[in-house]
Amino acid sequence: MRKAKTHLVSSLSRAMLEARKQRAFTQAFVASHIGISQGALSKMERGLLVPSAIQWIEFCRLTKIKIDDFMGTGTTSPSSGQSSSGPGAKDPSSKESLGLSSEIPH
């Protein structure tokens, strides 16, 4: 179990770092938007600190990444880019499903 947890934390931290850098966001910018210090974000990106669920959701909102994409549980069809959970199915990680507004706080 410990090995699986370590792997998950490592994957999460690597994904956070890559998502931030792909968008050319600074640590200070991301940290201020998700309500943490720059030092805390640095620790998250190095796997020394795990974000809370709220911090994780805010990070995903800011970077416009689906939570499932980080967890490796997404089931996107390669040809259509659509979820394979059926036509008209609501994405469980969508802002609406999570009860989140589409506005990013300033």
C-alpha cells in the first residue's frame, strides 16, 4: 500500500509541475490563486506535501485540467476526444458537477 501511495504522490507532484510549466504560470501566480504560499506549492511539486481536495480542485480549475486526467482514470476516446461514459453523460469533474463557478477568484 505504501508503494502505491508513494507512486500516486509522485505522479501528482510531477503532473502539477508539468501543468504549471506548460501554461507558463509562476509558482507565485498559482499559489495565490489556489490560496497557499509559494513555498507550499514548491513542496507539492516536489512531492513533500499533498494538496487538500479543495487545493487540488482549484489547481485543476486554474490550469483547465480534468481531475481524471491526473489520476489516470479518464476514459477519453482517442478518435473523438469524448468521454466513453455515454452520450449526454455529464463529466463528473466538470465545474457544474462539482458545484463550482466558472469564475476564477482574484
